[in-house]
Amino acid sequence: MEIVLCPQCEMKVVPKSGICPSCQCDLKRIKDVSVNTESSGTDDPSKTHAKMPGKKVSPLGKKMCRTCIVSGLLAILLPVMIVMGQLGLSLAEFVSKGFFWLSVITGLIALVPVTLSPRSVVYRLFCVVTMGIACLSAGLVVNAIGQSKASLHYSMNKNNTKQILLAVHNYYDQYQHLPTDILNESDEPVLSWRVALLPFLGQESLYREFQLNEPWDSETNQKMIFKMPKMYSSAGTTLPTGETLYHRLIGTGTAFFDSTTRLKFTDIPSTSSTVYVVETLGSQAQPWSMPGGVTLDELARSVEEKQGDDKHEYLTGMLDGTVLRRTLEDIRNALSR
């Protein structure tokens, strides 16, 4: 009876089947390694080894090798993401600073599966471990991207608030009082203080398009709602076109009793503790040209609507030009000084 040795798993098999039952190797291509057991009666391992061709990696082994390389690539992100978090790097900084070391370590990891046999226990263990780490790394990458977006949105909104505060100070230098809502001939508020700041935000042409004696929702002024400047928009939020979250803080307990009182800096006890503008929650969005402001009680109600999240931090612009993140309690404490 003729017997052949499978070059992949070295198992003795009968070639009639044409396929190795162990590794599914094609036996028709390896007739030169056959051994006639009827003529010899015994097997000579040394002779058999001499006739065997070089080992070939099976298609399954090649797929495992490629999978291992890819998973190894993802696996190295784990320590890199940890380091990124410790250093407080943004996603852009992480990509630029980590690309070189990413390439080097990937090359080293890719060598590991190539030097191991696809049937090796070490190889299989390596595949399992790297795939597991790759899944964890993928989760960390998604989390880092989310944090990076939140950080970017905060930076954009903080910059908007600083531009508003700078415009407030430039307005004061020209008119010698802090901005208020625009009043008509009957001293009734018709347009928001945000409209009054337009010439100091580089939007003088838009300012001229408003009818300053007409209400914000008049036929002419209503068209201006859709032309809201970008510094009144909040990054990371989805609001109807022309609505803003930036409000003046007015009412009892604040420096501004209403949105029409004209105050000077000398009327303010402490500019560092006086909140002029606050970025509120989405429930308090309103058309940007609409006059008015937001009170502490309204802020409190919006916090309650957010299922009691009293730790929500508002982006607040102080009259001294600083921009801070503060909870409602922090705002109250600052105003009581």
C-alpha cells in the first residue's frame, strides 16, 4: 500500500483521497515524497525527510498572519493612547507626534508572526492576545476622538465669548456705558444687545441692514435672523438657524437689573466676579436679534430640566475679560461677593 507524508502536518496518509484529512493539503502535488511500505516494510525517517519539499504556509496560515499583523498594529495604540491621555495631547498632536513611533513598533510586531509557525501555540496565543488588545484599543480611539471633539468645541466657544467681551469693551470706549438692548423712540427694547455689538465685531454692514426703530420680528428685521454671525453660534450644538445660546445675565442678584439699564464700569463693584454673558443650555435658545436676557432662576429651571444635573458647567464671560467654566452654584457665589 502506498503512503505519502503530508508536507504541512507530516501525517502519513493514503493518497487515494487526494486531500490530507488533517490540514486539507492537496496530495496530488506531492507524489515525489511517497514511500512504498510493501517493498521496504519499515519507514526510514531520514530518507523520507530528504525527499520532502520545503514547508509551505497554508492559505489559512497566511490569513492568520495578515490578521495578526493588522491586530498587532491596532494593539500598539493601547500604550500610545494611555500616554496621550497622561500628556493631555489632542488628537492632532497625537497623530503628528506618534506617527514615527507607530511605524517603528508596527514593523517590529509584524516580524513576530512571520518567524513563527502557523501551528505554533505561541503564534496562536499571540493572535488571541493582540486581537483582544486591538478591540480595547479601538474603544480607546473612539473615546479619544470624542474627547478631542469636545475639547475643540470648548475652544471654539471660548474664543467666541472672548470676541464678545472684547466687543463689549470697545463699545464702552465709544459710548461710555455697557451695551444694552436697542430702544425705539418710546424707550422700548426692540433689538438685542447682540445687534448693538455688530459694528465692534466686524459686522458693520449687517448692522446697517437692521431697522433700529422696528421690533426684531418685523418684516424687515426678521430676515436678519438667518444672517447670524458665527461668534453667536455654539459649536457642538444643533439649533435652528439664527438661534443662539449666548445671553446676558440679568435680574435680581446680578449687576444688571434688566436689559436696558445703562451702567458704567464705576457702577460695577468687581468686574472679575460680574458675569456679563453666559452660554446657556439648549432649552434657552432664542433668535439672536431678540432683546432680553436670562435670569438666575431661569438658569436654575434649565438645570432642573436636565434631570437635576446641578454640576453642569456654564461657559461664562466676566466683565474683566476672562472666560471661565462655572456651575450655577459657582455663579451665585461669585455674584454674592
